[in-house]
Amino acid sequence: MIVVVVLGILAALVVPSLTNATTMARENTLKEDVRFMRSQIVAYQVDHIGTAPGYPGGNRSAVPTEAVFLSQMLTFSNPYGATNATASSSYPLGPYLRRMPDNPISGLDTITTLANGAAFPNMGDDSTGWVYQAATGKFAPNNDGNDSAGTAFIDY
């Protein structure tokens, strides 16, 4: 009986620390995914005459979309943003990602792509995994709330 009580007390002490470690691991993974995505967006811009991914055909006056962003990041492209599934002399650039990463907090890999001139949100809304603004190149997790240190996820 004493052994069972001691094991129960030990379990009560260990389980919360394991939960906290899992939360911190997800938050650190999220930070790393955001850092990596931002670096790949910049790499795309450098290769594509200063145009961020998401603009159809590299036309900065067009409305950026999630589908175009994914196509440009996941396939081969030319310097003007046209894409192709296979590399060739006409499509020598990319791909910049193997796949779009899942947001480790929400599990979503979808992106809210903001139109030119749209305000970047102050808070995430959990409707998609990520939020992206091609006009500024800003990329952030679309999570509502704060991490364990009190920082808003959108501010990562």
C-alpha cells in the first residue's frame, strides 16, 4: 500500500513537468519553423528579382494567393515566378520547401494570404496554420493566444 501511495505521489510530480516540456517543445518547434520559412521567403525573393512568393507570374500588382505561394515554394520556377513540376533550363530555381510545414500548435499547414494593403493581424485566429503578407514578406503563426512565456504567437 505504501509503495502505491509513493508511486502516486511521484507520478503527480512528474506528469505536470512532462506536459510543460511538451508545450515548450512545440513552442520551440514553432519558432524554428517560422525562422526557416522566413529564410526561404527571402531566398525566393533574392532569386526572383525582389518579388516575394505568392504573386501570380511575379506580378506584384496581382492579388497574392495561397495556391500560388505553395506552387512557387514547392516546385521549380523561373526568375519571373512561373512554375513547373520538373527542373529545366527554363525553370532552374527552387524548390524552396519539400512540403509546407504543419503549425506544431494547431496541426494546420494552411495559409491565410493577405492582399496588398491589408493590415497584418494583431492576433491570430486559429483558422489556418499560418498568416502571410507577400507585400511585406511577413510570415507568422496564425495561433490565438500566447506561449508559456506570455508572448503572443503572432509576434514570433
